[in-house]
Amino acid sequence: MAGEPLISIIDDDQAMRSALVRLIRSLGYIARGFASAEEFIEAGVMPGCSCVITDVQMPGMSGIHLTMLLAERQSQVPVILITARTEPGLEERALASGAVAFFRKPIDTTAFIDCLEMVMRA
């Protein structure tokens, strides 16, 4: 299926990762899940990736660090950050890192889908 958009989901929580992969696929997109930012980088899928959805807090590299790394590499792929964390200023730091959107868990599915569809149309 070369040329079709790939959405990469990165979350160390297997249940959340699987749920997001299923949701993305139900929308007609190709989705691939990764347990860590390092696994995503090592997989070499970045050149064909149309969007990255990543958890903020994970063992190893955080989602914010991954977003900054992608920006340093001049990647134009949009990043959506998700988190269960509630600390003050986290959303501002996430968006300042280059993320196009930020969602707290539990995710508002309608708002998330609307955001994803907008990102994929851009």
C-alpha cells in the first residue's frame, strides 16, 4: 500500500496503543503501534509517516523529547501528544516543543478524531 498515509502511535501502555490503532484503522488509515520512541525511530518508518501520535510520559525518551528531536531533524510530520499527567504548564511545554495538538486521557474521542482529520487534510 505504498503512498497511503501511515499514522504511527507511540505509547508504552499496550491497551491504549491497541485502542488507538483500532480507532485510527476504523477511520480508514493505516496505523502502526510502537511501545517506545526508540522503537519508532529504530523501525525507520519516519519517511513514510504522515502523523505521529505519542504519549508524553514513557520509559526512555519522552513524547516531548521525540517531538523536539523530529523538529531538529527538520521533519514536517505533525505530532499529536497525549497524556494522563495533569501538572501545570505541561500543555504549554508540549505545544512549544512543536506538537500540533495536545490531549489529556481519557481522550475526548470526537475532538481527537476532528483534530486528526484536520491534520491529515493539511
